[in-house]
Amino acid sequence: MTTCKKVYSEIPIAHRQHLHDGHCSFVHGHNWSIAVEFSCESTDENGFVVDFGKLGFLKDWISENLDHACLFAEEDGTARALMEAAPEAWKPYFIDRPSCEGLAKRIYEVFGRLVSEKTGGRVGVVSVEVREDSKNSARYSE
């Protein structure tokens, strides 16, 4: 198996940990980065696992769903009230857990499906690492 990695960096995303007993329960933001590791059994005619120049669909997904968004937990009732009170002020993205760990898992699932579709199953996603800043990160793989 051969692997390669693509990093998307400086993505402004806010989040709120509604169950946290400290300051993370407030809406706050970071410049996140997402590192995606790809794999394949045999490289393409150029010797690539994946052509980085042809991953625009992943960048588009990030731009559409995460860039300047706010991550909220699905069951965060306060977030739902904020959306109702001022829908024009938010670009919400609801996930099970709005943490590095939760976002890494979600991106792994979404990107795994997209990459498989775009490459006819030749390329897979091995792991996704999400960094909320230079000190904190989480990695998801199966």
C-alpha cells in the first residue's frame, strides 16, 4: 500500500461544546487544519496515489460546509434557538460532537465516500487529522 497526505489549513471555524463545564461552552473559534491521508494498492500512470490538483471537490466541500461556519452538537438546544433568532448571523454545521475528534470522524466519513466515488474505488482515505490550533489535534481512522 502507498500513502500520501494533503493538508487544508487556516480554515476559520467556530464551535461550542454545550456540555463542557468551562469556557469551551461559549462560542469560540480557531483557524483549523485538516490533514487527509490517502492510500491505494497501485499508483496511477503518473505514480500518484491521488493527484493533489484534482482534489478540488474536497476543497469545495470544506468551503461550502466549514469555512466561516460554527460547529454545534445535534442536541444543542441553545444553538437551535440562536438559529431561529438570527438565521442570517450563522453558518451552522451540526454534528454529533463539535470537537476535533467529532469533526475528524465526520470528515473521514464524508471524504471517504467522495474520494471513493471520484476515483472509482481505487483510492481510499486512511485517516483524517483535525487541528484546532498548533497545540491540539485529533486523528480518526478505521
